[in-house]
Amino acid sequence: MPFAMFCQHKGCKGTGSQMEPYLDSKTDKVYCSLCDQELPNVTYFVKVQMKALKQFRQKQAVAFGVKCQSCGKEAQPKVVNDDIVCPACTKPHTHLSEPFKMMLKDKLRTANKDV
Ligand SMILES: [Zn+2]
Ligand SMILES: [Zn+2]
């Protein structure tokens, strides 16, 4: 069970119902998962508990995200002329393995069907 608490900030949905806060491991501060504001008055004990539960700030996951070796941007690649290319700098992702490219082509085709 993740640790849940109320948010102390006015206007946040977390004041009426409990939310699962997250801990920034760099600053050791606790934040509301709904309004992203810092929650003061979080006891040392709670922080230790959150660390044990690994309730850290989640990196926003990019669907089928690939980190580009040319520009360093992590984004969902595009399929251009049967190549997997970076949408930011349009350079092909040559560091990917063939099976992974096959999978990506397949997934991207189905994911972008309705676009
Ligand atoms: Zn909040
Ligand atoms: Zn790039």
C-alpha cells in the first residue's frame, strides 16, 4: 500500500480526498501528486516510509520513447521511408537493434492509425 495523505493547499483536489504524495530524492521534499506543490510539515518518519515504498517523483513516460544519440532528446520516433527517425532532428536512430526497430515500426503504425 502506498502512503496516502491530504494536501494542505487550498483549491487542490487532494484536500478533500487523499492522494499519494511523492518524494523528490534530491531535495528530500514531499510534493502533492495532484497540484505538484510542496507539502510542508511532513515528518521525518513519513519520509523514511516513503523512501522504503519508493514513492519518488515519476518521470513522465514517453510511449515508445527513444533517446536520440544525435540531439539527446527522448521522444516517440517517427517512421520515415522504413527508417526509425528522431522527430526533433530527423536523424535515423542507428543505435537500435533490428528486432527493436521491427517492434517500433509495428507499434507506431498501430498507434498512429487514427491520426
Ligand atoms: Zn495538492
Ligand atoms: Zn534527435
